[in-house]
Amino acid sequence: MIPQESKNWVLVEKLSLTQLEEGKIIETFVGQKAVCLLRKSNSVFAFAAICPHQGAKMCEGWIDAKGQVVCALHHYKFAPESGRNTSGEGYKLRTYPVDVRGTEIYLAINS
Ligand code: FES
């Protein structure tokens, strides 16, 4: 039997689903940790607040026409679902599992 992965779900206290605007990156805190949230196509994605390249704030970036997160500083692109660096520079944006319960948003920030 394969053990089920246990996640430590933490409520995003400062934001609810209704406050997330489609296609807009929002920075918030979960405890002491800054994270970015993105509502896209009726899903919510969470990823690191800081770019893995040179530390720009990801909330200052945008979503392009293909739904990729674009860093504002050097325009590297990342898939919000996986953190994959879709523009090919070899970086990985840290992502966090998201669970939406009603209008509450929970993140598994330790997994
Ligand atoms: S700091 Fe984000 S692409 Fe360079």
C-alpha cells in the first residue's frame, strides 16, 4: 500500500476567492511567507513571490496570452501550474498546492 501524501493546509487569511481577479497576480502572506496567488480559468494557483532568476517580485509581472506568468524584470516565463520555465532559461518557479473550500483558499506551503 502506498502511503497517502499528507499536506499541511494553511488558510490564506488575508484573501478570499471573491477578492481574486481573473488573470491578476496578487501577493499575500501565509504566516510569515510571501506567496503569489493567481486566479486563472476558474482555478487558483500559488507560487513563490520572488523570481528564481534574480529575485524580482513576481506580483509585478503579468499573465501573457498563453496563460504564462511573465516576470517583470527580464520577462522569463513560467507555467503557473508547475513552475516550469517555459521560456527555456532553466529556472523553476516554486509552486504550492491550492485547495479552495467555498471562498476560502488553503495552501500546502510545506510540501
Ligand atoms: S528576475 Fe525574473 S526573469 Fe530575471
